[in-house]
Amino acid sequence: AREIARQEGWQSVTIRKVAERIEYSPPTIYEYFENKEDILLELLREGFRQLSAALRTAWESTEDPEQRLMNMVEAYWQFAMSQPELYQVMTGLGVPYCSEKPPAARESFDITQEALLDWMQTMGVDIPDVQGAVELIRSLVHGLISLTMADRIHGGEARAKQLLQRAMRDMFVAWRFEARRVR
């Protein structure tokens, strides 16, 4: 299904095409998946498992909390760009959106929140709405990824990554500044 989506787009993925691609009969595929939506749901789950693993690896790559968050943003970016079919399923980009929230989706959020809390403690920063801050980070990353995938960033992927890194650094500075201002 992923290969078909990569070559022809998600709208072209059908049970019949999946069966042909793996040289099985459609009834055999129906033994495992009731319909195309079931295939998409399994891909959604797999995507979040892979993303969580990539975020965990990035978490473990350094002891520096700010660099850890930057590495996690980079891991998120690399995952999306190297696995665009999975990322599209996970985020509903050009694919019928699935409302299921697999446990690994929550895990990817929790890993990011844990990293942000660690950064806050190290920097002496209090962000009143930590979940909102995680959503801001995810929205920033996802927005730039989506615009890059749609070829809507002047300068392409390299510039989009520069913008993302700058925006993350600017957010850190703003959060630190706000913490000093409030004290």
C-alpha cells in the first residue's frame, strides 16, 4: 500500500492493487483487512510507532535539554521526509483522516512533553500551559513539513529546515525572556 501510494497517490490504493502488488488474491487480503480504511489504520499505527522510536532515539542522543529538543525536532522532520506516505496517513495529508488515536500517538506527545519539562527545569523556566507549548512545537514542525511537501517554501527543504531551527531557537529565547520578565 505504501509503495502504491508513493508511486500513484493514496487515492489509487485499493485492496485489489495491494493484492496484485504482493501476488495474493484479493480474498486473501480481506482475511487480514476488511477494507482500505483498515489498511490505513494499521499504517497510522505503524507510523506513530516509528515516530515514537525516532523521538526516543533523539532523546537519548544528548544530555543537553535544549539540544535534545532540537534533535527531536530534527528526528520528526527526518521521519516525515523519509516516510512521507506514513506521515500523510498519520496527519491526514491527502488521505481520508482517521480519528483513532493509537497509543504510540500519545507516546510521541508524551516524549516531547517530557523533553520540554526537562528543558524548563534546567533553564528555570515556567510555561503555564506545557501541553499547549508542545502543541506549538508540533504545529510549527508539522506546518513547515506540510508546506515543504507541497513545495510551498521558497528555497525548498533546506530553507524550511533553517526556518524551523530558527523558529525553535526563537521560541526558547522567548520562553526564557518571559520567565525572567515574570520574576
